[in-house]
Amino acid sequence: MQDNETAIRSYTVHSFAYRGICVEIKEPVEKTEYSHFTYYLYLCLNKFADQKLANSLWLRAKQIRPSQPTKFYSYERRKLLASIDFHGGITYYSKHYNLSDEKIIQIGCDYGHYWDMGNYYTLNGVIADAKRSVDSLHTLAVYGQAEKKDEEEETNQ
């Protein structure tokens, strides 16, 4: 067996959409003390009703040390991101573009905290947690309403 630093871990990826938000769950194939569930929400920034808020979520990377290429994002300083109900809080932030060049942020969390050690989590439990995160976001901000309005207009024509 390889040591923890060089071990390759395999995951099964589960994806679904819930309330207009794409969700991705990574489930470890082999359950060990070093493998754990993670889940992510993919948020298309142009689906926020408040575009000023949406633009504030496209964070600038900060360099940790000038001599190293490693950068980080201060996502915990954004009230919306810090307020979403994630298992143990948000621990991941990344920026992407989709095929239409729309800005997408990927935010997520993991089950590798100290208090998670020794606990057994199931895929159904993680799905419920991910859905709770989406529900939490919808209580904090209006997301996806423009898309619904467009669909209603098409139906009424």
C-alpha cells in the first residue's frame, strides 16, 4: 500500500440537477480514513436576479507567496457564500466558463473534518445534505428566476 501522500484514490461521481442547480457528488470507491465524500454546486452567475451580487462572487485569486504559483480565493469573506448551509462549511471554490462563455462558480465541501472521522456517511445522506445546501442558497438569493420567466413566456405564446 502506498503512503497517504502518494496514494491514488478512486471516486464514483454522481451528478443531478435540483432546483435549477447542478450538483456533483464524489463518493469514494474504497472507504478508508483518507477517503471521504465531497459535493459541489455549480452556479451560473447570470442566473442570479441580483447581478451586482453575482459579479461579487467572481473572486480574484490571491497569491500566497510571490515565490510560489499557488493561489487561493477568500470565499469566506463573501456573506452569501459563507451563509450557505454546507456540511462543515464551504471548503472549495473554483471558477469556470461553460460552452457559452458564461461564468460558473463551483463551490463545495467535504466530509474529511476531524469530527467526521469514525462516522459512516451514505450516498443518500450526502444527497440530502447537497439538497439542503441548494435550498439554503434559494433562501438567501433569487436564483434561476429569469429562466423560469422565459419558459412561462414561451408557454403563453
